[in-house]
Amino acid sequence: MALEQHQIDKLYSLMEILRNIDVGLVVIDKELKIQFWNDFMENHSGSASAEVKHQVITDLFTDIPTDWFRKKVDSVFLLQNKAFMIWEQRPYLFRFDNYRPVTGGAEFMYQNVTFIPLFAADGEVTHICMIVYDVTDTAVHKQGLQKANQELAVLSQTDGLTQLYNRAHWEDCLEREYKRWQRVRQRACLLMLDIDHFKSINDNYGHPVGDDVIRHLAQLIQHNAREIDVSGRYGGEEFAIILGDTSLQDAAQLAERLRKAVEASAVRSDGQSLKYTISLGIAALDMGVQSSQEWIACADKALYASKENGRNRVSLYSAEP
């Protein structure tokens, strides 16, 4: 049953009062045909009220998902309760350009929408009023905060010199890998490495050149490690790589490839070319390892063996005396 004429007149009188407020007001019937369209909607859509009246709203605005919108309004007609759409669930109902000066970088207007049932004299809901709020400032501000927090989170995990994970975050990753191994017993290896005679590099060439060598090695690690590997700067000139789902043989091949890449390259710094080498140690995760810290100790022993046996080599940890 349609609204009685005096109710329509009363409603339109109210709508005229609200016509110039800074929110969108749209009234639709059960066939989704527009019955009222205020100045806000005219200004942002570019379509006058007379042009859109009695038009099916989803035909005019094809960005509105028809099935979703039909379910939304049907629930209001059936339950006779308000319904809501917030920008975090769906950025907008009507794709309007954003003209707000504060958030001029936003491509479109973010919107919250309230769906309000309108009752006829007999208590039947025959129309729905949609109130469209421009929440672009709020949305962009919140997104900016989220992005800033994400960037801060990355910074808190990253070593500033190398852009690899810092020691604290890398050790958290190592602990998670160890706990995963405790659950599923999936193979994993730990690779520790450092720069040979690094103190001499600093003493002979200066710390800025030493920093260039560290950055150069970090780049080679990133180039040679796989996407699933977790690389970090363990401290000073020492680095560590977690090799998940990797056999000792495969870990040794990766380590040897990295060693050769370093040996074959040179660092250009302060107008000079400097060559250097690295030593590496690998420990597989097995039943004899009782903690993530013990895993590090095993890999460190293998690294120490490489140092003791002439440097510029890869050594594998063995529990054998």
C-alpha cells in the first residue's frame, strides 16, 4: 500500500526543510525507484531530482551491486529496522568524486549510509530513506594512521644499514620456526655468516667503507636467498638466514653460491675497489637441538670451524666430537 497523500505531502515538506543539509537524502520504493533526491545528491551526482525521479536506482548507478543492495533494502522492508553501511565494509554506495580540500588526494568520496524504514498509516514499510554521509576526511585520516603504523612496524623490524631484519625481529622469526618444527618436524637449516677480517677493513679503509661492505653483502644475501628464507643482520658484520623446508645439502648449495658470489664481486667505495670474502656455518634442525638459542649455537660453531680452517669456506655443524 502506498503512502497516503497527506503523509507524502508531510514527508516532502520535511524533506524540503532538509534539502540543503550537507548529507545525501534519497527515498526509494519497493521497486527501488527513486522518489526523492536532495540537493546534496544533485550536486555530487550531476543529476537533477526531476531526471532521476521514478528511475530504478541500480540502473542509474551501475557501481551499486544489485544483489547486495536488494538484500540490504529487503531486510529493512521485512524487519522494519534500520540498516547501515560503513566505508570500512564498502567504501561508497554512490561513486562520487571527492572535492574536499583537506583530503584532495582521495579519488572518491568515502560514505557511510543509513537505511531508514518509512511507515504507511497501516504500519507497513513502503519506502526507505537513505542518508548518505561524506566521511572522506575520517576515512583518509584513519587510513593514513594505519599506513603510518604499518611503516613504523616495518621500521621497528628492520636494520637501518642493511634493510634486512634486525636481530630482535629475526630472533622472533627463528623462535617461530623452531616451534613450527616442534609441531610438524619439517626440515629446516640455519645459516650463519660473517665478513672475513672485517676489523682490518675498518682499520685500513675507515668505518664508512666498512659500512659499504656490510651493505654490499646484504644486497648479495637478498639476491641469492629465496623468497621463503628469512635473512637478518645478527650483529656487526655477522648475518643469519633461516632456511625453512630445506635439507642440509640444499642449504650447503645455497651457502656455497653466496660465498662464490661474494668472492667474485667487489665493493666500490670512496673511489676504490675492495674485494672481501665471507665464512659460513650451517646447522640442521634435529632432535638434538633443544631450543632456538641452541640452534644458533650449533650454526655458530660451524661458522667458527670455517674461521679456524682458513676462512672463505662453508662448514656444516656436526654433533660428533
